[in-house]
Amino acid sequence: MRRGMGLFLALIMVVLVGCSSSTPAPATSSAGKDPAANTKPIKLGLIIPATGASVEAGRFQKQGAELAVEEINKAGGVNGRPIKLVIEDDQSTNPGAVAALQKLLEDKEIPMIVSSIRSTQIQAMLPTINEAKIPVAIGGTNYGLTHSNSQWVFRFRPHDGMSAKVMVKFVVEELKKTKIAVVHNTDAFGNGGRDMVIEALKPYNLKIVSDQGFNTDEKDFTGVISALKQSGADAMVSYIANSPDLGILAKQMKQQNLNITWVGSPSITGQDGIKLAGDSLNGTYGIADYNADSSPKAKAYQTAYKAKYNNEEPDHYSAWSYDAVTIFAEVMKKNPDLKADALRTALLAIKGFQGAEGEYTFDKNGDGLDHYNIVQNNNNTFKLAKTLHVPRD
Amino acid sequence: MDLPIFGQNLLAGVAIGGVYALVALGIVLIYRATNVVNFAQGEFSMLGAYALFALTSGLKLNYFVAFLLSLALMAVLGLLFELGVYYPLRNRTFLPVVIATIGASIMFQNGALAIFGSSPEKLRPVIQAGTHGGITLGGVFFDYQYVVILIVTGLLVVIQYFFFEHTLLGKKMQATSQDKDMARLLGIPVATMIAITFIYSTLLGGLSGMLVGPIFFVTHRMGGMLGMKAFAATIIGGFGDVRGAIIGGLSLGIVEALGAGYISPIYKDAFAFLVLISFLLVRPQGIFGEKVSEKA
Amino acid sequence: MPKNLRSFNWGYLAIALGAIAVIVLPMMVTTRYSTNLLILGAAWGIAAMGLTVVLGYTGQISLAQASFVGLGAYGIALGTTRWHMNWWVALLIGVLMAAVAGLILGMTTLKLSGHYLAMVTISFQIIFTLIATNWRVVTNGPDGVTGIKRPPFLFALNSAQKYAWFAMGALFLIGLLVYFLRKTRLGRSMVAVRENELAAEALGVDTIRTKIVAFVLSGIIAAIGGAVYASGFLYISPDTFSFETSVQFLAMALAGGTESVLGTILGAFALTLLPEFLRDFKKVYLIMYGFVIIMVIVFMPEGLWGFVNLIGRRFVKPKALPKAKNPLQVGGQGASGEDLLAVANLGKHFGGLKAVDAVDFTVKRGELHALIGPNGSGKTTCINLISGLYIPTFGSIKLKGQEISGVRPNRIARMGLSRTFQNLRLFKELTVWENVLIGSQRKGGTEAQIADRALAAVEFVGLESKVQERCKNLPYGHQKLVEIARTLAGEPELLLLDEPAAGLNQTEKQEMVGLLQRLHAAGLTMLLVEHDMSLVSQVSDRMTVLNFGKKISEGLPDDVLADPVVVEAYLGNREVALGA
């Protein structure tokens, strides 16, 4: 029974020693002074979900980042030093995300990290980020991520508070609707969005007429649709991240003859949603932090992305990481010492920087954007309806 | 109560219930033959759907040719599954077998993820007609694909009944499921009968996936909950009986749909499993069940 | 004393090494990343050890382990952040919640086992996830809980390394507890339930209570794991405690060896560390993960540890047995000749079938009473009624003057009645020694007394040389002897023997006759059901004959066998009855 205990312990020790010794020696602080080090690649950490539930977002995120790196390096890198991505998988789980982050933090040559898109995982990483004190780019849109006194997270997308304000503003002011329903996944994203919509309706003295939550991977929306019918809503705002849910909902709404003005969170303009929903999403509005027609820079990004990735359409999952890498490179150019504090100050000083998603100006919370594009689905091509800015908080 | 809305909810329940029933049918057959619950049955649906997707979208085969070919592929998979997972463990207790089938389902899911990626795919429905793939009657929308599923499920029950009661092979399989030792003494090749059961059940699973693919969309995750619900349906109906799978599936679907429509869609799955637990505690043998207890 | 019976006694060395590892490992890993893995491994190791108890020891499947872990984690998270409790109070609350959940799941085992139990635990797990995700007022929903506190401890746990000590220490302590649990009465009862529930019950093990206790313990242990996790990572959210995680715990326990504490810890660390090593081969790893589960189940049913153990066992010779200090005291106290068992108007109907119909007979203290009759005459049903496995349709059964019809078998067993089974019901995977120890537990006493009785029982049937063998490896004749030794070790007052000679060859039969005669001489009261007439007539004092569920004759062997009614009853198969 107890034989082999020693063997077991030895194994564990070997394993753990292996972990710790595989970490490279700390970088010399002389980088930048030594001329030989000038061409030494700068490592940039990238955390993506490469396995598990969010792989799809991870793939786009990686492609956006790699495109940015290619462009930067082609243009001479950061003061002559090329950028090299060090990619870790967050496994789409919280412990996985923390482990991935810590793995990157062990490498002292990594001055900045572009992290994940899922809010829960960023939430899990926050204590570690605060402790590590290096700038981390995030793509999660949960309002709280930049409002929890963390000095080190920088958001490269608008947050859900903004998306709700934009959607509500559009529905109430532009489309003149007053009976508004919310339909959402019951994950962090969906619930957060729902709360923000309720909040955003207050200035107009309006309340939602129906709150329809459902669990991810729902297969039948008859219950949701009949509740919407009975509520008498004339417009709905949706926070749905999972594209099969979106596809089935859209199809069944058409089938069950629920024709209602629909403004949806970004996935409604995503490629997967369109593929699954077919023509059922025709006429709906969506908000998109990225839209190719919103600026010349956005257009250029689309061209470059399609050229590199087999004519695939870019979307916000890739655009934000593209922007994050680009802006990180920008601040590193100005701070060749790569000191965390200086980099952070430089990021906070960014004003009006034109990225693929839009104009970045970082506020004290670390939020870079304050706008959303509203696009309309016109036979599965997207027409820019309006770009709306909202006040920050 | 708004009648068309009630009708729509009820129809949704019946339709989804039909899907559960189709998957549950495979679980019941394997259980009857081997006393083993196959936790990978839901993955057979997923694999069937992907097979059809690969053949129609990848190889651009005619839909109906691809349909038959996918069924053939599933049959092969069924045999491999029997040889690889069930056969080596046939003399062990239920626990190792259950865990092995859970292992198999992890393997299938991740295999599909590795091959097809995580992006959901769309399948063609069997009948391509009507606005939005169906017809509205009396304010209630009938999705043709749902109608097809219900017809197929009904047909399978009839065919299965005829097969087990009126053909020699069917009777041999029934004898095997009732008493293996006796069947062996009567010269029935028990191992072959069990293999045939697995092949047929896998085929059923695959078929269910090909039929629900157009409605649910095809993802590597689609089999998980489907298999679990089908298993719940089997328990509600009772393990002993093919009728149980059908009644169990339909009642589970209806409870879910009405619960979601009239109470809360968030706790839809909770309703399903609460019904299951109460069934287990009050009537563990199910509606058409056999005795659960062990004999001395 | 039982210590020198253990085949390899490396236990204390292992414990010492473990203690050193607890202190040294957190010092050896210097990076945050590997320290964190150490904490994660420790937390998951504790959680998986809950499965060692419920699945490994007790043989009950649980796919709700992650929900127990979740309860512990939420207890700490909400307790320390929202209600500002002391960490240890919050731990207590989480543990209590998990214990209650374990109690509820355990109670379902009253009615359910096997697949049904699996499904109930899965349902529980899914409902837990739904509530944790959707009941936002309390759980904060999918956003999870941040700002979790670390426990106040002997030293401040203000760094990852110090916390790693704490986590490893917790793992070590829980590991010790679970390891020693296996060697207690409760632990042996658990294993008995796993191996053969019916036999365990008939040997006086309260199987229902044992299963419930196992689930509760498993919940408590898992909740502690959850608490260690929550304070280690300072943030939790519901998706960490999902069905997939439950499956992962199962895989950890299985890969290492469900029954072994070290194996489970090994499995937990392996499955925590492996994905980290194989980061670059992630997809392959995930496919292999499922494949490896199947391979382990097929080729290493006892997990990695069992495999190592199997090899280890070849090189270690069992030590010699000491002699029993006291002889067996079977038969109990009481006047010889009084009515020990009185069956009156006993009936059992299965639907329309009257298996036993208004039967009366008595067994007097000290006698060997035989119950005979043609096939299907209701003899085994009678024994099942008396030992409590069946509840009578009507009638009364009195043991030592006390009514026992409808009483649960383990209670009857503890009143001094023991039985063997027609189709052997041994704890097959256990050694002869453990089988007999479990039987010996019936009578209670100290561990030394239990072991001494077991020794005496083994000596009585003459199986001293086989004690360390697993029952499944013994020849049939020896297995029969083990079953009898197992009942004897509990020093019963009344022993029911259901066809002890069935399946034995002539020599073995004669040995069985000798054994019965020795037991008879030692004063043990026996009720013997047997087909073999020559054996019955050699040993029994009195006989009762059943036919079609009714008593047709009773008396001294010679009189009964000459009774024309009996002869007629056996006429159809006279050769069987009188031959052999």
C-alpha cells in the first residue's frame, strides 16, 4: 500500500523543480544601453483561450495580435527591436487563466501582457495583475473590470455600461420606441448588460417591459418568445454572447412571427451568428465596436486582415487585440527602458490615437474607448447607421 | 390563457421531447442488452451530425446519399465502440463501464473539437420548403423538421416493435437481453447480438443528431446536455421498456417547455432534473419500469 | 497485533516523508506560477479525496463532487467578504452546507444505487450550477466573488509560499485522516458495503447509515478543498464548480487509484500538472484524457497506485500469524434447550406465489436443526425471512423471545444471528483477513478484541495460511470456509447455514461435516438448510421438512426420514434425496 511513496514524492519534486527551473533567468536591466541588445526581440505576453468553451474568440484574438506584430516588425519594430509574442492558453477556465498569467509573469523580459476577452477570467486574474504591477490589456466588457481600483488594466473595447447607453439612446431617441424588453444569456456578460440597460433607461423615465434571461446552449426559445409577445414590447435589446443561442432565437422569432425592433450586442453582427441564423437577422441592428466603414484606419485593417487570413472578415474579437498590440508598441517606443510605471503613465497619456476600433483616449480607469457603432443588417451585409459616443464615468 | 401561445409551447415540448426520445431509445436498447447505461449516447448524436456535415459541406455529396453514408459510418463507430469500450469491461460491475463511457464521451467531444473547431455549423433540414422551414396553422408554427423528427420517432417505434416481436433476429436479441445464460444455452450467439445492439443504438444516436442538427446547430457541445436529458427521460419512462423512452422523452420535453414558458426559462433545466429526482424517489422503476432492487 | 499482519508496513515512513514534503515542497518551488500549481494541486487533492471515501471505500458513485467543493468555496467567499466572518467560522458554515448536501444525497441511496444514483448526483450538480449562476442576490451570479480573505493562522499567510504550506498541510492532515479511516470499524464497514451490500448488512453493518456517513464525509472533505481553493485564488465563480470539474475529480481519483489516499493525491497532482506541461499539445491532451480514462479502467482497474502496489506485493512476503489469545466463544450464554428461535405461523407470498405458508418451528439452544425439503419448497425464503432480508407477509419470528420480523438485517445480526449464503457472498476483492475482521466487528469490543476473535475464527476453520490472499483467488472450498469463519468471528448465538456443502467434492464435504460437528460440540446453535441427505442425517439433531411452503413433518432425523409424507414429497426425485 505505502510502497512507492518515495517514488511518488520524487516524481512530484522532479515535476515541480522542473517547473521552477524552466523559468529563464531574469533579464538584465541594461536593455537599451547595450547596443547588442537593441535587436533583441521584445517579448509581449498574450493570453488566449486556446482550448475550452471560448476557443473561437481566442483564435480571432490571436490572429489580430499576430497581424499587428507582423506590421510593427515590418516597419522596423520597436526602435529596431522586433516584437515576439509569448502565447499562453487560459483553457477558458479561471484557474487556467491565473496559471497562464503567472506563467507569463515569471518571464521578467515580458513588460506588458494582452490578456483575455472573457470578463470572468479577467476577474480571476485581477488580484494577480494588481500584485504584478505591469500593464495588462483586456477585452472583457464587464463594467466592473476597470472600476475596481486596479491601476494596471487597460480596456481596449467599450464597456457594457456604454453599450447599454448606446443601445438605449439609439432605440429611444432615433427609433422612438418606449416599450423595451431585454433578452440575455444568464452569464456574467448577459446579466451585466441587463442591469446596465435598466440603468440607462432611467434618465428617460422608462422601465423595461420584460426581462428574459436564458441559460447558454438553450435549444428552444418558445418560452422567451411567448413572454415577449405577451409583454407588448415594441423593441428588444439583447445581450447574447453564444452564437448558436442567437441563431436559434432569431430563427424561431421569425417562425413564430414575432417582428420586433431588435438591437443586439456585438455577436449579432458576428460571422457565426449570420451563418447560423441565415436571413432571420435581416433588418436587425447591432452594436459593433469594430466596423470597417467607421474610419479609414478600420478599412485598412480589414484589407490587411483579409489579405493575411484567407479572406476571412475581421470582427471585434481580433480588432481589439490588434489595437492593443499596436498601442503597446507605441508606448514602448517612447519608453525603451520598458519600466512598468513609465509604460503605464504613457498609456494614460494616449489621446486620440486612431486604432481599428476607433479613437483611443485612456481615462483614469483605464478605459480607452467611449463609442459604439450601430450597424444594420441588410441581407447580411452591414450598413453603418450611426456612431454614438457616450459620456464616460 | 392565450391558446396559440400555449399551443406553441406545447408543440415545442413535444418536438424537443421527440428528440430526447430518439436518443433515449438508443440508451434503453443498450441497457436492455447489457445492463449498461451508455453515457456517450449523446455524443453519437453529435458525431452523426458532424458526419453528415462533413459529407455534405466538405465532400459536397448529395444530401440523401450523405445521409445514408453517415448512417453507415455510425454503424462502424458503434461496432468499434462496443469492441473498445464495452467488450473489455463486460464482466465488470456497472461502475467501471459507466466511467469508461464518460471517458469515451470526453474523447469524442474533444476529438470533434480538434477536427471541426468550435465554430458552430449549420445542417440542411430534410424538407426544404415553406417560409422559415415550416407552416403556421391556427397561430401555431409547425417546423417541418420537427414534424419529420416526430414521424421518424413514431416510425422507429413501430418498426422496432415489429422487429422484436415478429422477426427471428429480433427474438434472439430479446432473448439475449432477458437472460444471457439461457440465450447461450439455446445456441444464440450472445456476443454478436450485443454487437448488433450497439451498432443499432449508435445508428439511432447518429440519426437523432442528423435530424436535430438543422434546429440545434452542430457543435462539439451539442451531445452533452442531449445525452443527459435523454438519460433522464429513460429513467422517467423506465429502463425496461421502449415505450418508456418515448413517454419519458415526451413528458420531459413538455415539462421543460411549459416550465420555461410559464414559470422561468432560467431554471428550465432545473425543472427537468427536479422532476427526475422526484420520480427517482417516488417511483424509481419509472412509468413502465422493472424492479430496481437486488435479489438475495 | 493486526499490525504485523499488514503485508508491507511502510506506513510510518510514508507519513514522515509526507510531512517533510509538506514543509519542503513550498520552499523548493520559488516561482509564483509553480507555487500556485502546488496550491491548486493540494486543493484538488483534498477535493478528490472525498471521492476516495465515497467511491473508493464505499463504492457509491458521485458526480456531484464539484458542487460540494463549490459549497465550501462559497462559504468562505461569501462569509469572509459579505458577512465579514472569521475565516474559520465561514469554513464551518461551508462545511455544514456540504454536510447537509451530502446527507441529502446519501439519503437517496436508501432507495437508489448504480445508474440511478449517478443520475441523482448529476442532477444535483447541475442544479447547484444553475443556482450559483442565477441566484445573484446571494451568490453574485456568474460574476463570482472577489476579495476573498485568507485564514488567520499560526503565522500570517501573506505570501503564496506561506499559503502553500497551509494548503499542503491541510492536504497532509486530510490524507492522514482518510488513510486511517480505512483501518477503523467505519472504514471496514464502508468497504464491506462496496464489496457486497447484502452480506455486509447480514453481518451487522448498518449499510444505509454507512452510505449516508460516507456521503457526508465526502461532502465535508470536498468543502475543505473548496475553502483551500477559494482562499488560494482569492476569487471564485460558478463555472469552476461545474459538471466537467466533477468528472475531472473522478478522473483524478481513478487515475491514481480510487481506494488509495496516495494514489488519489498522485492522480490529483498529475491531472493538475499534466495540462500545464502539455500546453503546446493541448488538443491532443484533451483527446488523450478521455482515451486514458478508458485505458486505465480497462488495464489498471485499481489505478496507477494499484498497479504499483500489485508489483510491490510480489516482493513482500506476508508475515507469520500470531496465535489467538482466547478461543472462540460461540453459542452465547443461556440455558441449553431453551427456545432460541421460535417461528410461528410464518408466511411470505410473492404475488400469488405462496413461497412460505404458515410455517411453525423452533430451534433450541445448542441444537443443530436442519430445514429440508425438495427444490422450491421455501427453505431459502425461510432463511431470508429469519435473517431479515425479506419482510414476512404474516406471522412471527422470535429470537431470544424478541420479535424480529420486519427488523432490518443488521439489527438482527447484532442480536446474535449470523448467516451464510447459498451463492457465496464474500467481499471478493478483500483478503481473507479483512473479510473475517468485518465479521468480527459485529460483536464490538476494542480493535485488539476484534482482531483476536478474527484470529480464533481463522484458526477454527483452519485457514491460517491463506489470511493474506484475496478471496477471489481462493478455490471454491476455501471460499466456503471463509464465509463460515466470517460469521464465526462475530461469535453468533445462532448461525443460519444455507447449503454449506453445495458445490463441494466428497473430501471437502467430509471436512465440512467435521467442521459442523466441531461447531456443534462448541455449543453453537445452527439452522442448516441442505440438500445432501447423508450430510444432514450425519449432523443434525432435529429436522423440519417443508414442501410447497408448508411444514409437512418434524422430529428426529430417523423418524422424519421414515415419515411416509416426507418420502412421498421426495418421491419425484428419490435418488437425489436418498442417494449420494
